[in-house]
Amino acid sequence: MERMRDALTRYRRVLGVLWWAATVGALTTVLPGESGVSGVGPVVGMLVAVLLAHRQERRALGVTAGELAALERRLRTGEAPTDPQHRRAMRELVDGRLTRTAHWKPALVVLVLCTAGATVPAALVAGPWWALGYALFAGACLGVFAVASSRARGGLLRMRDLLAKAPPDVPPPGPVPPLPRTPVDPRHP
């Protein structure tokens, strides 16, 4: 499982293909008359957003895709890096993600309101059974989102606390010098 996570962290395009396949599978299951091409738009949009965010994060930290995958692995396992440059990069990664996820609870409330706003017209148009099924599915998805975001934010806060307890040979947080560049395989930037 860990190798798969590392590969999906390194190669975001593979993740996009998997998203597209899941979307096409869900659409053909729910709407058997629709073609799989109708799911391309949202998936391409999600893929572009993820790729841009991944590239922006990687450039801001000054690391390669492999180094970012290693930092994310350490973040998942909860172990702080010992190398001073990697500690600084991890501090920047954690601080940036905490900043971007600062308003996750209001965002979840907005998602709940949007879901409720979509369920009521569905009940009026498609019938109560379809609306009940939609509401149960949406509620389960929102529950998974709430639990996953809470766990991820907790992991970020724990890592921030771990990094605050710096060993004596690590300088305090400050401007981050770029990590030494490692040779990059031109086929996988």
C-alpha cells in the first residue's frame, strides 16, 4: 500500500487516469444510457487543479517530486526528518498546508448546505426514494470527508509540534535555503 501511495504521489497523472476511470464507472452504473466521455470534463478539471497545486507546492519547497514524496511519506507516518534542510522543507510544507486548510469546517458546512439544496429539488422532481438515496449517499460522503480532513489536519498539527521540538544542531525556522538539486530523470520531471 505504501508503494502505491508513493507512486501516486510521484506520478499525479496516474491518479488522474484512476479518477477518470472511477468517474466513468460511476456514471455508467448510475446512468446506463450515458457514455463515458461525459465524465471527462470534471475529471480533467480535477486533474489540472491537482497537478497545478502539486507543482506549485514542489516549486515553493524547492524539491523534486521524489523528495516531496519522501516528505509526504514522513508526514503520513509521523516521523520528523533529521536532516536540517529536510526539516526546514517539512516545516514549510506543514505550514503551507495548515494555512490552506484553516477554514475546513466552514467549507464542510457549505458542502452540507449545497447537498441539502440539491436534495430538496430532487425530492420534488424525481421522487422521495431517489432523494432519500441521494441524501444517504451524500451524507456518507460528507462523513468520510469530515473524518478524513480532521485526521489529516491532526497529523499536520502533530508534525508541527514535532518540528517545534528541534534538536540542538538544527537552526530555528527562518528563510528556507533551497535543497541541493538531485539529477532528475528527464522522463519524469
